[in-house]
Amino acid sequence: METAAPLGEIIQEIKNVGGSAFKYCYRCGKCDVVCPWNRVRAFSIRRIVQQASFGLPEIELEDMWRCTTCGTCPSECPRGVQQIQVGLALRRIASQYGVFPGSAHTVGAIRGALSVEGNPMGEDRRKRGAWAEALSVNPFSEGMEILYFVGCYYSYDPRMKRVAAATARILQKAGVDFGILGEAESCCGESIRKTGNEDVFRKLARDNIKAFIDRGVKKILVSSPHCYHTLKNEYPDFMVHFEVVHVSQFLLQLVDQGRLRLTRPLPRRVTYHDPCYLGRHNGIYDEPRKLLGAVPGLELVEMPDNRKASLCCGGGGGRIWMDTPKKERFADIRIDQARAVGADVLVTACPYCISNFEEGKLSLPDGDPFEVKDLTEVIHESLEGIEQTL
Ligand code: SF4
Ligand code: SF4
């Protein structure tokens, strides 16, 4: 395990990041206008950037943990200020000294679970591949077409395991020669990094990279946009390169190549929610929509706040592990938007979005037919000659 950076060094980093950011800021306030927090409560990332530039904090500790790293404010800032980087520098110092107030009190335990078991739930590492046992999924071996890097939530969470099963069945139906790492897979480390725990992130990344290299992995399929972002954009900092594809991209390729035929009609009115780490952070907007468009009978309608302006579900930046009061949940706003455009299915492609929307759906009246589905589950449903129960 690496030793953490000394306090003085981190304070200097905050000043550097905050100061250079603030130097460019001309206080137009656009970042605060577009931030989803300001739909549910007062919050000013502009003020945090300003306060950070003076060294440290009068910053309210709870505010330090609010940013979901959704990427909206940096993408809208006319001066190119990197608000997320300022927030992360502050979290690094908080994590260094174990300052996890209120909503962030769970971070310490999650850091421990990730260090011991390689997943944030503290589940047994040896059971990471258990979801696949009944599906005849093989361990990855050199020469296979692709490694399916499953991710923590799809490996252990009962709701998300259905998505992993759908993915495996689709790949089998298309004749893709794929395998998984099972207990040799660890969390990608994206979210713990966003809480400022750089040392845990580096350990997880190195463990995964070693597992890839040992097995001769060249191409990696991921379900989570958070895994996608990290494996594709951040693992190259370790001087390695693997081809990384998100499941929406890979399944569309299979359809376009004629390896996957979507023939079972699904007469549903569907809307698609762009996950922050798939859309805004990585520019993948069209593939999920094209896939849904290839399903016979399916009608795709758009919500407000779509594509680059997508409304964060509230789960990024480690917030998936933190409590958010019911009246401050962005996911509830999103469900209202989906229902307002007459959709009976809200489709997305991220485990955090699915978890937050499923939680929000619990407030709907009993018997309401509105559904939350992963893109992969919809594609699975549109295949013929396949066991439909997941
Ligand atoms: S959008 Fe950019 S320039 Fe405008 S207040 Fe925010 S940080 Fe400053
Ligand atoms: S990245 Fe998103 S959540 Fe964070 S301050 Fe900017 S708009 Fe708000």
C-alpha cells in the first residue's frame, strides 16, 4: 500500500488547483445554474472553487461531498474551469485525515471492504463469479475474443445480477467466445477514487491490470460506464493499453454484423436516460439509442435533459454509498420526467442509475406498471429462442 501524501503537499495541491481554476473564473455563475443540486437545494460549486483557491476551508464539510462528478458544470463553463478536480483535491485531504462527516460516514468502511475483498459491499471475493455458475460461462483464457469485466454491482447485487445474466445469454446467443475473471476481478476503483482515496484506487487498478496481463487479455467488455471510464481513460496512466468497449457499443456491432438478430417484438413506449459516465464523460449517446431503435415494435421517446444535458441520477462521485434525503434525490425528478413523456419503461445502462431509479420507483402506487430496465435486459427480451427468465 502506498503512503499518503503529506498534509502540506495536499494543501499546496488544493491551492494550486483551486487557484489556477479561480484565476480563470469570471463568476458568471453558470456552473451553479446547471448543477443538479440546485434543483433540490442551494449549493455553489463556484464558491467551493473560490474558497479552495485561498488554501482551505471555510468550506462546509457536507458540501465537500455533494458533487456527483456528473460533468455538467465543466462542460458548460465558458472559462474551462475544472471544478471536479478542485473538489477531488479537497476530498483527498479529507480522506487522508479520515474526515467523513454525515452523509460520507460510510466511506471509511467501504475503503476497508475494497482493500480486503475487492468490492464495496464487503462480499466474499471467492463468490464474485457465482452469478455465472448456472450459465456455463467460462473463465477467460488467452485467445478468447473478449474478456467480460463484470463489475461489482453486476457480480453481487441481486437486481444487477440479472443484467449480468442477460449479457452472458446475449453473448452466447451471438456466438461470442468470451470469459470472465471470477475471483481474480477487482472493483475498477472509479468511485473510491472520486472520494479522494487514491491509494485504494491504485491498488485495485494494479491488481486488475496484473490479472489482464497474466491472462493475455487484449479486448475488454464492460457493463458499467464507471468501469468503462476508468479502464479506458485512467488505466493507461499505468503504461498499459487494452481495447475497452461498453456493452452498448459491442451489442450494436453484433447487430450490425448480423451476429445478433432482434426479432421478438416489444410494443413498449421507452425512454432512455444517458448515464453521466457514458454520455457526458465519454460521448456515447447514439449507440444505446440505435440499439433500442433496432428492437421491433419499440417506441423511443426523449425526456427533457437528454444527451449532453442529461440529469445525473445522483450516484456518481461516491454518492451511491451516501445517504441523500428523499426530497433531494435527482432520480425522483428523472422518474417524473420519464412518466411525463408517457414512457412505461425507463431504460439506462449503469448500475448506479438502475439502483437509484429502482429506489425511486418504490414511491409509485402499488401495481403501477412503470418499469426500470437496463439496456441489456431490453435486448435480451427482444431475442427469440432464449430462456426469458433472468
Ligand atoms: S461557469 Fe466557470 S466561469 Fe462561470 S462561475 Fe462557474 S467556474 Fe466561474
Ligand atoms: S460536476 Fe455536476 S454535481 Fe458536481 S458541481 Fe458540477 S454540475 Fe454539480
